[in-house]
Amino acid sequence: MRFFARVRRDLGQKRWFRWVLAVAFGAALGIGAGRNIMGTVSIVDGDSMVPTFQPGARVLAMPVLGAIARDDIVLLDDGKGDFALKRVVGLPGETIDLWRGYLFINGKMLVEPYLPKYTLTFPDQQRGRLHFELGPEEYFVLGDNRLFSLDSRSYGPVDRDKITGRVHLSQNAPRSRFAPFTLPAAGKTVIRPLPSQVLTAQTRPDGN
């Protein structure tokens, strides 16, 4: 009798353990589904996105369901168990040049009104011009606080699978636009205006 009692008791404990596992597994699935639908709330730690996001600010990062656009604020997986908040400035297939504090995309100067006045995107003139060519799944990201941001200027373009979320910006948030100036040829120092026919064709920042 003791043998059967012990077996029944052990079986009961196993059933209880399985029930706990089932509840825990269901909760994990629920949390995962909730994140996929509702997004995740993160607290900004650091100054790299000042003035757009101050340290301590809470941001809601939603899953990226559509195409990633220029000016999107995205959450990046840094591969070290942490995340970074950055702004997308370069899209797949584009060329990025940083020269004398200016940012050029496909040879055209990008104006960023969300940055404080007199902000230089690449202040170290001793290193000359930086040039990047983005692959079909690569993005160029920068922090809005260019002097205190570790971003694509240091670690290069980021792959699409490293972008885990997107932070919503209001309709009135300032957006970048292209200025009527082109990147000087190698060895030149004068920024020249674009031809008038090119300016007429640029009805949108992407030139389409």
C-alpha cells in the first residue's frame, strides 16, 4: 500500500509540475505576443539623442511592420544584450559621405532641421572624408547629439535584422530634406549648387 501511495503522490507532483510549466509557457507566449502587437516601453539612457529625447524619457517602440524610412527613430539590438536609439538617415543602396561637417546622400547635401544650429555631423577634420556604400539590407543611423553619439560613423551601417522597433514621431516633427548642393569631387573644396532641372525634379526628399 505504501508503494502505491508513493507512486500516486509522485504522479500528482509531476502533474502539478507540468501544470506550472504550462502556465509559465503560456505566460511567455502571451508576453511575446503582446510585445509583437503592443510594442515595448524603453527608458532613454544617455545623451546621444538629445534634444529629441532627453535622458530618462520613456519611449514606445513598436514592431517594424512596413518599410523603414529616412528620419525614422529606431531601436537597435547592439548584440550585447542592450539596445540603442538612433535616427535613420541612409537607406539601402545609397551612398553616404561625411565631409566638413556636412552629410551627403548620393552626392546631395541633407539638411537636418531637428539638429541644434551649428551642429557638425563629422567634426574631426583631420580624418578627411568618410564614405559608405550601403548594401540591400543596410541602414546608416546617427544620434541627434552628434558630438556624443556612438553610431554608424564608428561601427558602420547596421543590418535590417538589428532593427527591433520603431518609435512614433508626431506629424509636426521636423524632417530632413535635400539642399540644392552637391558633394565636391575628390580634391575639390567648393560645394556647388545642383542644376536647375535636377531641383525641379526633386519634389520629395528621395528625389521621386
